[in-house]
Amino acid sequence: MTSAERAAQRVYDELLTRVGEANPRPRIEPVRRLSELAGSPQLSFPVIQVAGTNGKTSTSRAVESLLRAHGLRTGLFTSPHLVDFAERFQIDGEPVGGNALADAWEELRLPLQVVDAELEAAGHGPITFFEALAVLAFAIFADAPVEVGVIEVGMGGEWDATNIADAQVAVFTPIDLDHTAILGRDLATIARTKAGIVKPGATVVSAVQAPEALSEIIEAAENEGAALLIAGRDFALIEDRLAVGGRQIDVRGLHGHDYDPAFVPLFGHYQAENVAVAIAAAEAFLGGERPLPEEVLDEGLRQLTSPGRLQLIGTDPIVYVASAHNPHGAEALARAVTESFGFEELALVVGSMADKDSAGVLEALAPIATAVYLAPVASPRGMPAGELAALGADALEGLPVEVADSAAEAIEVARGWAARAEGRAVLVAGSVLLAGEAIAHARAEGWGIA
């Protein structure tokens, strides 16, 4: 480990002493206070904020890539990370250096002490992991400095720590049921919370939504006097075709401009939809009066990556990794695998968090599976593989199922199965943390892909 990597790890270790990001507090004023003491770094650059249930990270990465291709110096904040903590903060497409991360954290240390003391005196809990993380991201981007920050919302929207920013463009990927114990039991309530990122006079860009979710976004836009751009009405994915290594798409941008066919190096129809939303968001940020130059579109998509989203990490045998942590995402993943690949047989390695609809995920993935290997996720919130097997008994009925003691064991047993016959492959799916474990395992074993 280099000195810069050690510096980043020290920051992460300190953050881990705080309440974890899976347990957000529905508050934002302490985050505003922390930011003010740190010099309000989120006011130093314009912001595009991305909320939703599925597709947030891929859409954020696509927006950032397009704006970087346009010549802007970009900051990208996403969560969670797959392997390295510094992945969460990217400047011009690269993770921030560990020393820059540590310097920003050092500047934030005194403001944190002040706000923690104020909260304790008022009988409230101290600043959480994600609250500190969001302000740290804004500080890193202000120090860089960047010309635009693309900020992925952590959870919800209205009281999410990232919402201290006055986003010029608010982007909504598809909204579905997730984190229901925190965000609400029905789609309208969840969408209402997420729509809280809309600021006065902003521009709102939304993917295709369920009617009850769309109505909440429309109401938020009307209440804030925000311009509203909706997929299928103001811009559209006209055509999406399978191509070698990804998709070829035809997109109609704002004001009816049809772009030339473009190649997207990602798998799945849902990624084509994410890119169409990202193109509209980039157009809106740049003024919305003219399309992106074709060379900018081509370069932005050429350099686009989305780690952990149907990412190839092994070739002998073939191993893909995907994070599909709720039924909506798992259904999209199953469709993407079916339409993009021609595997004769597929082994699934699945792990889940205890607070997720694990049975729903397994039910969505079971139709594409030949064999299933269940693994624990290395997290206090991880569901034991035995419990996952019991929950998924009905969904996995008729399939051979094995329970492993670790992700590495499950992956290696699945690889052994795949190596015994032609036309077989392995898909590691479920929790983002499991995807990260798989990528780290592939690197440690020297597979040469991840």
C-alpha cells in the first residue's frame, strides 16, 4: 500500500467510527451547519444532482463523461464504493488522490468537532458517516477546483446530506420500492421524498416513471417553478439495438434533435435508457438550446464505464459481476443477460443485505440460472447465506443450490462448475458489497480483467 493509499484508508477508518450510511437520519440542518463552518464548498461550482432507485450511478457516470468530453473539469460523487474508498470521489474521471482526500479531511476535522459538540449539547446524535462524506466530497471538488459537480444522492432526497447543494439540474432515474422502512411503504411517498432535491428555478430531467412517481415529480417542479423534461415527451430513446460489447442507440435530444446512431459500451436496455437521460441532463446543463456536438457525444460514450454493472472480471471461465440489490434492478439485470448474452448455462453467485427484499431478488434472477451458489456478504448488515437459502427456497425450487461460507468460496466453486463444460458462465449478483468482494477477489487472484 502506497503512502497515498494509507492516507485514504486512515480517512475511511475515521469515518467508519460514525453511524453508517445504511442508517441515515432524516435531517439536513446539521449538514448545512457543518458545511457553513467548512466554507460552504458546495456553492463553489454548479451541481447536477441525480436521485432515483436504480440506475443512479450509471446515469451519474454518463452525465460526467459527457461533460468531461465537452471540455469541463468535472467532479463525480457516487456511493457506495466497490473496492477502494477513493472511488467515491472522482475528478476528471479519476479517483481523487489519497493525499488530497486526507488534506480535505484535515480541514474538515475542526468543523466536525464543533458540530458534534453542538449536536450532543442539544441531545442529538453526532454527524453520521454519509453526512460527513457528502461535505467532504464538496470540499474536495471545491479545492480541485471543478467546473461542475455531478452528485449522486445517497438515499431519499429531501433530507439527504447531498441536498445542501442548490442543484442547477435535478435528474431522476426510475423510482421504485426500496428502503421502504426509511423512505415509506408506497411509491408516491418514496417519490415525494426523492423529489425534494428540486430547487427553485432548476431544470428537472426525468426517466420514464410509474404514474404515481411522476405525479410527485411534476408537483415538485410546479411548486419550485422548475422546468420539467420527461423521457418520451421532451426527449427519447428512439431505438436501442444489441451491438458487440454493448448497445447502439438512437436518441432524440431536447428540442427534437435526432443524434446519429451512437455506441454505448454497456450491456442492457436499461443502460441505453440511462444514457438517454444523461444526454438530456447534459444538454439541459449546457443551456438546452442546442444539441451536444456529435464528437462530444461519441467521445463521452466511448470513455464511459460503469464498474460493477455487468462488468466482465474473468474470461477462463467467463465471470461477470452486477449489483442488483432490489427486485426492480434484478428484473432489469435478468433481461439484460437474456438479451445480451448467449450462455448455454449460467451459475449465479448471490449475496444480499438483511434489509433488502432478498426473496424478490432471487425470484427475479432464478429464470436465468442453471445453478445457484449463495454467499454471505462481509458486512454487519449482510444476510447469512443459510438464511438467504431459506428465504429463496420457493423461488429457487428445482435448481441446485449450494451455500458457501464466503464470497470467495462461492465464486471459486461456481468457476469450477463453469469450467467443466463449454457454454457456461458465472454471474455474481446482488449486493454492491458482494460485487466489490468479487472484483477484489479477481484482482487478488490475478485474473487480469477487473
